[in-house]
Amino acid sequence: MNEFDLIIIGGGPAGMAAAVSAKKAGIDDLLILERDSVLGGILNQCIHNGFGLHTFKEELTGPEYAEKYADMVREQQIPFELETMVLAVEKLAGSNKKAVTVISSMRGVQTLYAKAVILAMGCRERPRGALNIPGSRPQGVYTAGTAQKLVNIEGAKLGREVVILGSGDIGLIMARRMTLEGAHVAAVAELMPYSSGLKRNIVQCLDDYGIPLLLSHTVVDIKGKDKLEGVYIAKVDEKNQPIKGTEEYYPCDTLLLSCGLIPENELTVGAGVEIDPRTNGAIVNESLETNIEGVFSCGNVLHVHDLVDFVSEESARAGENAAKYILKGSDHSGKVLAVKAENGVRYTVPSKINTVNLSELNHIRFRVTGVYKNVSIVVRSGETELLRKRSQILVPSEMVDLILKKDKFDGLNDDISVFIEEVGQ
Amino acid sequence: MYDVLIIGAGVVGCAAAMELSKYKLSVCVVEKESDVCEGTSKANSAIVHAGFDAKPGTLKAKLNVQGSKMMPIFAKKLDFAYKQNGAMVLCFDKADLPKLDELKQRADLNGVDGVSVITGDEARKLEPSLTDEVCGALLAETSAIVCPFEMTLAFAESALQNGAEFKLSTKVESIEKNDNGFSVSTTNGILDAKIIINAAGVYADKIHSLVSSKPMRITPRRGEYLLMDKAAGGVVSHTVFQLPTKMGKGILVTPTVHGNLLAGPTAENIDDKEDLATTKGGLDEVKAKGALSVKNIPFGKVITSFSGLRAVGDTGDFIIRESDVKGFIDAAAIESPGLSSAPAIAEYLCGIVAKLMPLEKKENYIDTRKGVTHFNSLSENEQNELIKKDPSYGKIVCRCETITEGEILDAINRPLGATTLDGVKRRTRAGMGRCQAGFCSPTTMALIAEKLGIKIEDVRKNGVYAERRQDHE
């Protein structure tokens, strides 16, 4: 009863898309494990629109987008268990089986077994402590996602005068949300000289409401004993250090933090999967398979995405590849080429490619290290250029998705480099 | 009319209440905050010192050594986390080596066992992460780490189950001495008592001066700390102190009893008894000094920083005695090693009370107490039995620390239960992990709101709810 072909950890957009495609590819004996009380993950609290333009060619809210996938899961009779949390994943010695220890009120603590596992646990927010903001620790300081859950799911009324630190997408969305809730958002302060959120969110959530975005600014002190009373915001220099004398006091009762998302890979690390320090996600190959055979990773637990459509697409590939692994096993016969992030490229997913396992269309996803204007994205192996693509602007907040046909890789012997090249005069 | 009224529900007040509840006395603890363990007791190094540091002949020395010996017994009986991990005092300059011998002599005079002076290499053999600058160390095997929240709660709950009363969210405003004892005006009405024990921490001087004309001065000394992720918890296994260096008084680096890594504290005298802010300068100092002791402390894995206030007196020693006002007992200036000494301070206070009124032991005193079940520490079989009995233990609320809904409900519903997010955190560790309550706080807030019958946005992180009386009998 506790043996499965495929266990998918996480019933958010990544897990559901992976499950649907694995089922389509012929895997019937599968199970989704979700720790929340509903499918959909973080989408359930994202009640704004803007989801699904790529996947469904229409603009949906987060819950609507989630519901479309949840409908597919139910229609295809894919089993899922809610309020079930995975405590550990372990590859059994001398076998290809993976042991998945779960806890739920129904099962208690139990170990399930699977031929393949897809890790789709998503990410979490960087908390105040990790940001090292000095000051007192009053009530009224929330990460933006926690505030979003409190406001949108629990119906809480959080505050009237708001400052937001960090211009991540959730922070931008919450700037608008708090405004619609009747609060006044005094400013969004961003440490970097550029926003870490999508352009469209800056326009629709800040500009449209007259909320100032203070680039190269950060919160340097937090005031208030029991309840938050205000924050000091200062300008920072090119090394991101606060400049003395530029501090300005903002009275506020709510401070939201939107300072980065961290893939939640405790299970992954516990399983012995190698982590890429650049993404905090697993190191994966072209099949989105980790260093442990039959353990795949996709969505925000692999690397933080900015569009859910990209999560779904990537996760569908993970589902397909897991199905292929279960049905046909691994093929190690091909040549393995490393994919290297070079000039201007912070990381790539995948970071290695086994040519024998390539699909007709292959994705290389990455983010740039800074703002680049009027440049070319180049993919090269030795002397062979696989791709050269002009781009007017590249920003760290927008993931780049390159698609390469299989035949581009024919006969390659050298590792693959991905880099940004200034366009010559 | 109470026999004894204790002002302050920190570790000293709660330990005293527990000790006094062994006798046929009516005892009441008043506390201005909404929970026990809200002052100095909640933000400190969480060390049970061996007792080699205090000057021989002082109360600090005597009570520290006694307390340190009592602690493992209490930890077992009252179910709080305690681990004897040993400590080292590091020396970085050969010229300072004689200071280690002085500490060793103090240890001998104070009656501390298991203390020896070792070489730098011997120290590095025990603790491979120590820096090459370490040229010698004092090793104290009986030093231990403890959970100060659980410890204070354990004393409080033990006192409560033996008949002591607790009036929380109750601030003392004035005290009147009369023929029968004292009449104490609080925000929660007037309380009469024959004897008062002043265990008000950094406010002990203010409480003292409500009845006594003899001056007392308590200076809050702020100490800033950095707490690191459990992934960094194995960097050292001993508590690592420093001899003072040219950078000033040293700081410690220690594992916590729950497996995190803690570095701090700074020491800065301040005026404001409420100022728990951290500062960039303070946190930078902790990092710089920590690096003297231990190589590559992973400061990138800091999950939170905090400040605590030590209640520093003007005598250099604890002030524990009947004041110039008959029946008014000070338990003041309980700075380090106060946490370590708390059970011994309580016995000592009991001795003072015994001189003022006859003490008769209760026959039915309960000397054990069961804390919130820590699901994560149970065996798989025990976990499954618990879930079968109560399915709420099958629901994980805090992912980082694997804390179940059952534990949170227990923390809220038990006697002297939590009414704030911090209260739940101190009892269960929910929210104490690497996401710092990002995921679990909405659920925890909803559970508290339901219990208190309030709106979710009115659930407090800490502090006092207006118009909410909190009497526990």
C-alpha cells in the first residue's frame, strides 16, 4: 500500500503540473503530498491578476490559475493527500527506491516508498533576522508573503501607515494591496540600484498609486517598543553601505519585508542532493534530475521564478522526465557537457547536459547579474555558437528562458558557456 | 492577605514561588507583562555557569555553585532542556596565561569540580574550530546550557500546581507599609501581603524605593546577541568564553541546548530600562570578537539578533536580604550568574522568609511537572501513539522546527498558557527556526485568536492586552 512509482512533494503549481504531465506520460501509480489544507500552494493567497498569460492565454488570478491545475488533477484522478508534511527523503542503499517519511493526522508518521520523487516544495521569504537590520523588535514587522496571507486568507487588517523594504514582486503587490485596504504606503525602499521586481508590477502597483520607489536605500533602524512606531531609511553607497547623514524618519505601524526568496531545500539537503550555492536549489541536468538518480526538482524549490507560467512549463518537463525514468530507466551513454554561467550570467538551469537525453526543444534558464542594455546573449561550445540573441534590456528580476533545438547539440565536445556580450559599435 | 507576594515573574520570582509553594503559605506572583519570563530571563546566554568566575566568598560564588549542582536534578524533575556541554575560557596572549591559573584557584576556592588549565593545542583537540591564536584555556566540565524559557516556565508551572497564584498583566504602582505588612496597589486592584519579595529585575530599584528610603541603583546593561541557524550549531560543542583582551571584555560562542549557535553579548550600560534595540555597532562587535575565538563562524546563517538587559547593581554582588523595611526582601542585582543561581537563590530567599514566619512543609507537594510535549524529540512509536490519541499532533504548523498544532494548542490551553506569539514561541519553539515565523505565524495567530475570542489582527506578538485580566490560581 505504501509503494508508489512516483511521489511528488508539494501540491502547488509545480507539483500539480509535474503530476499532470507524469500521468499523461503513463504513470498511474503516483501521489501528491501537500502540507496545506488545499492544493495550490502560494497561489491561493495571490488574489491579484496577471497569471496564466503564457499557459492559458488569458489573465487569471492566482487562485483561478491554481484551480485550473487542481481541476486537471481531479479529472485525471491523480491521488493527493493534504495536511501531509514530508519529514525526510532518503535513497535506500543498494536499491533505486526512495524512502519518503511523512506525517499527517491520518497516516501518523509513516514511510512511503517510490521509484522516483519530484521535489516541488517552493520557496520561503528571507526573514528580518537574516537581513541584520538593527533596532528593536516590535509587533508590525512582517515578511510581505506573511502579510499577504494574513490579509488575503485570514482577513486581518494589518496597519494604516506602511513602509516596504525590498522591491521583490510580493512587496510590490502588497504595496497595492495595502493601499486598496485603506492603508497609506509611504515608500518602497530597495537596497540595489534596480528593482528586484517585474517592471509591470512597478508600473501597476507603485506608479499607478503614486508610491515612491527609493532605489539604493535601506532601512537602518527600527523604532517602537511593543508596536512599531517608525523606521529610519538611509541612502546607500555603491557598496550598499548606508551613507551617514542621509537617514530619514518614516513614522509607520507596519513594515513589510520583500528582500528575497530562498528555495526551501531542507529535505533536498537531507536526501544528499547537491545544492548550487548560486540558486540555493539543486544542481540538475537537462532532465531536471539531481545527482540522485530518480530524484527530480522543479519550480521555485529549484530556482526562484518570477512567472508561474514558467514554473508550470518547467515542472511539466520534470514530470515527463520522471515518467521516462520510471518506464525506461536511465541512459548514461551520452556525453555530459557542463553548462557554465559566464560574463553577466549568474547561474544556469540546467548546469549540465547529457546529450543522449536531450528533447526536441531544450531550455536553458538563467538570470543576469546586473542591468544590461542593448547586448547579445550568447551560447557557445568551443568554437561553435549555438545561439546569439539580441536583447534591448536584461534585468536580474526577469528570468531568461532560452530554447535550443536538439540538433544544435550534434557533435559538440566542449562544455557550453552562456554569457552576455556587449554589442560592438 | 497573602503570606508572601513576589514582584516579578522572571526566573528568580518563579523559582522563589516554587520553593515557597513547598510550605503551607499563600503565595502570589505579580508580573507587569502578560507572560512569565518576559524580562532579563528571556534574553541572555542561557548558560549554567560552573561557578569559577565569581569572587570567592560572594553570594554570587556560593549560589552559582549550588545552583549549578541543583540544575540537572530540576531539569529532570521539571522537564526542561539542559545539557552539560562544558566550557572553555580562551587565552590569546601568553602574557595572560597566569590569569587562567587564577581562575583555576578561584574554582578551587569556590568548590567547583572538573576545572583544569589546558594548552592551546589541547583546546583545539577538543574544539577543532578554535583559532590558532588560542594559546591556553581553562576547561570547566560542569558548565551547561539550558533553555531559559522552559526553565522559568517550569518553575512557574510547578509553583502554580502547588497552589501559588499568578497575576499577570498586573503592574505594581505603589506599596504602603502597615501594621500587618504591606498593601500593594496594582493595575489589577489592591493586594495585601505580610512579606514582599522584590524580584523585579531591572526595575528592582524602583520597587525598592516604593518602600525604602535607602538608595538602590540598578543599571540596565545591554547585551546584543546573534543567533545562527541549526546548520551552524555544530561549529563548537563547548561554550567558549574569552579572557578580556585589548578589545575589551570578551564574548562567548556557544551551541544552544536546541542546537543553534549563539554569539554575544556586548556589554553597554544604558539608561532606558526598556531599550532592547540592537545596533549595527553592537552586532559588528559580536562578529569581530567571535572571530577571535572560532574560525569561520557562519555569520551568513544568522536567523535573528536580539538584546537582553542585565540588572547590574552597585555592590558587585547579588543583593538578597531583608531590606531596612521589615518584611520587604530584595532579590536584586541578579545579573550573571543569575540564571545559574536561580534555584539556589530561591532556597536562600526561603531561609530569609523562615526567619520572619514559621514555615511548615506541605504533605502533598508535587515535585514534578510535565512541560509541553516536544513532538520532534519523541520516537516514531511515541509519535504515532500521540497522533492516534490526538490527531492535532499529526499537523505540522512550524515547518522549520517541526512543531505540531497539538503542541501549540497545549501551549495555549495549559495553566499559565500563552496568549501571545512570543509566548507560544517560548513554550514550543514554533517560529524560532530559520524562517522566523514567516509560515507559522498566521496559523498560530488564528489559534490564539480563537482561544481568546479576539480578532486575528489583535493577537499580540508580546506585551499586555488592554482590559484583559490574567489571574491564574
